[in-house]
Amino acid sequence: MSKKFRLTMAQLNPHVGDIAGNAAMAQNAWEEAKEAHADMIALPEMFITGYSTQDLVMKPAFYHAAMDAVAALARACADGPMLAIGGPCLVEDRLYNTYFICRGGQIIARQYKHFLPNFTVFDEVRQFNRGPIQGPYAIPDGPRVGSPICEDAWHVDVAEAMVESGAEILIVPNGSPYRKDKFDVRMGKMVARVIENNVPLVYLNMVGGQDDQVFDGGSFVLNPGAKLAVQLPLFDSMLAHVDFTHTESGWVAEDGEKHVFPSDLEQDYHAMVESLRDYMGKTGFQKVLLGLSGGIDSAIVATIAADALGPENVRGVMMPSEYTSQASLDDAQDVVDALGCRYDTVSIAEPRAAVTQALAPLFDGLEADLTEENIQSRLRGLLLMAQSNKFGEMLLTTGNKSEVAVGYATIYGDMAGGYNPIKDMYKTRVFAACRWRNANHRPWMRAPAGEVIPTAIIDKPPTAELRPDQKDSDSLPPYEVLDGILKMLVDDDASVADCVAAGYERAVVKRVEHLLYISEYKRFQSAPGTRLSQRAFWLDRRYPIVNGFRDESE
């Protein structure tokens, strides 16, 4: 009879810092694996602490608590499948990103991460020491297994050394966050490892939101020849039992379910929903509020919030001034009616009059300008934050990436709030996301199906309505032009000359570059928001606030 090996893949959602809760989740998963007669259960990288912990992992009380929890988990899971789980480990005053292998009540092996990522959102060189390249560990009556940890599998060295030392299967635990088109890059790297080493590979990723990042799962199993055997869904927590059979040519995974992934626009939208849902749940908030203007940005944020939390937990607030059109009032009402959210109106007319009167002696003889426009925005921020404090609702901000990039937002005004789901979505992409959501509904959405964002909102010219007949195009290039330039300057680190070569007017490019640099102080103080790209504003792109450089390339 051929030898068999059953592995349970635990694509789960840890909570950073909740060591006891993560341990309980791991034990529950282990018990399910035991009931399924698994030989081993594998959990993702740094699961016991959650990921990414940033500098929290360097706190001695924290990493000692995590190590104690792993040891206790090993004892609790003695009678059943082997348990593999990620966490920190201190060895001779050196801290490592570690994969613990537990059997019979003991930690029988430790695999240390060798390649420490120090780019985009990752800062592991700061937090951990580089571990040695190691050999595999053994499964009783089963295969020898090597576990390159996340980044280790993106390089040839670690997997190759493990296989040369006898590894017959590679199980790769990951904490790999979502960004557009990331999965294809992961798959390409793992296919290369399989082709190079001719052994099956299990790619195990976590799911869930953590601050700005979303871990999207999408775990999979590749057989020799890089044939896909199992593909788990994106964003969903689940356990999957994978059976391996030993053949004359080595171990082979039996075919299992292969989930098909949706479009990148749906993935972006799902990421925004999941990040907000987990940000709320993991911080203890249940309800949100946001200012509804009748514009497209607040409409899509309201829809994301309703999909994430349920319409009953979302409250929109219209705060009209004399510049607010009847069309905007009607459009905002249509949004809440379609979603089923709560809705209130608080006029800023009287507070604005009071502020104008208070400042009149100082502003006497001066022309009205941006100052008066910003007063309106800041009054709205004040009134929304007061409601947030009073009712315990988290305030959502609604600035898209185009506006965040060039500072087309008022600090301490419409930038006030705790989270911004569309912070990394350009304005042109917001339009596309609205059209997509109107035409599609999925089981993970808690708001109704159908046209929840009125066509009138999508079709009308964007405006802040802070002065008569105001349009965004009065202050900014058309969004198609602005987004094209920003994608080059921000996402691609292109030069001014590169943008001009692509067909953009140099004067327009220089103006956008100037706005981008002088708005850094605003972004430094802005709310976190869902990371969708490899150049999101925060950990991906870290620029100085004070910056005298301007690109003079021709």
C-alpha cells in the first residue's frame, strides 16, 4: 500500500497582539484537523502574534508571551497531528522570525527565516536577525518537509538547500499582503521553485485586515511539473485537507478544489470591504458615520461600509451650506435610501455665521479666498467628530488617492476621521468601482444588490461645493490627466521628463509634482486606509515632509 500524508492548510485570520486569541484559533483548527485524521496542520507565518507586528515584536514582554504561548500550544496539541505555526523566537539574545514544528507535546524543530524583506511595507531587517539556511524536518511515516518562510521562497537558495538536504515537500508559510496583480507574481515565484526542485510545494497565506494591509489568502498546492492541485479562495478563512500519496517518483498531492479568482477590480473592492470590516472588528468599533455630500467618493465609501458592516451600522450625515445644490441633497438621499442606512442632516449655516463674525475684525478689508472655503470643511469635520465622540461611531474619511496625492482636501476638515477605505484608489478607478458595484453583488456584501450609487452621482462633474458653481476641474487637471501623471510620478517613480515623453504637458506635470511634494505634511497626519497598490501612501512611500527637491529634467 502506498504511503499517505494528509495536511490541513489553515488559511486563517489572526489578530495582531491577541496572542491568546490566536492560540485559541490555532487550537480549534488543530482539533478540526485531528477529526479529519490529518497528519499535520500548518498555519501561516507569525500566526501566534499576527502580522505585521512592526516594532511591537521587539518588546521583550511581547515576544516572551508569544514563545510561551507556542510552548503551551504544543503541550495542548500533543495527541494528534503535528502542528506548524509561525512566531518570534529568541535564541541567545537574537530574535528570529520562526516556524515552530510541534509534535507529542514538544517543539521538535524550528525553521528560521533567512531572507528578511526590507522594502515596501516590510521592515524585517529592523526587527529580526537573519537565520541560517536549514535542512528539513521529518513527519513520522511521512515525508521530510522543508519550510522556507515567505520571502525565503522568493529566492533560489533556501528551497534548494532544503531539497538537497532531503526535503520531499516544501510547505511555505506566508504573511503576504494584497496588492493588485500580486498573486501572479507569487505564483510565478513558486512555480520556479517547483521546477527547480521537482517536489510539491504548499503555499499557505493568511487572510484578514491589519491597519492598511489586507492579507488575501489565495493559498495553493503545486505538484512536480508545476501542475496546480489545489487553489483556495481569496480573502476567505478556511481549512483545507490535502492528501499526498507517495509514488515511484516522489510525493504527489491529490487534486482538490480549484477556486477561480475574480477581476482585479472586484479584488480591490473586496479588499476595501475586508480591511474596513477587520479594522472595525479588531479595534472594537461596531458603527461608522461619514459626511455624505452627494458626491461619488462619499457614495462609494458609504457603500463599502454598508457591505462591510451592514447598512444598520452606517450613518450618513449631510451638512449643507448655501452652496449645496438641491441635486446634491437628492443624490445623498438616494444613496441612503438604496443602501438602507441611517441619515441625518446638520446645517453648517449657523456655525459658519458665528465663525465669520468672530473672525470679522481680523479679516476686515481682506478678500474672501480659500480660507473661507476651508472654514466650511473644518466645521463639517468638527461636527462629525462631535457626533463620533457622542455616539461611539468611527468617522470614515472619503478622499481618493488623486486628492490625497495633491492635497485636494482640508486638513482637520474633510480629512478628519479614523479610516479611509479609498485612500489608495485613484479617482478614475473610483468611477469604475462604482459602476462595477452597481452591476454586481456577492455573498460577502451585506448591503443590498442593485444600483446603490445613483447614475446621477457617477455622471455629474465632481465638485466640493464650497463656492458658487465650483468644479474640481477649476483647481485640478481633468482626472484622466491627473491620474495618468500621478501613476507615473507616484507608482512608477518616473521623472518629469518621462511624463513629458508620455505626452503630458510639462507645465501641468510640474504643477502636479509641486502639489504632490507640498502635500506631504497632510498625508503624514491623515487616516490610514486600504493598501491596494505597491506605492500606497504610508509605509510603501516614505518621503520627507520638508523637501526642497524639484525635478528639472527635460
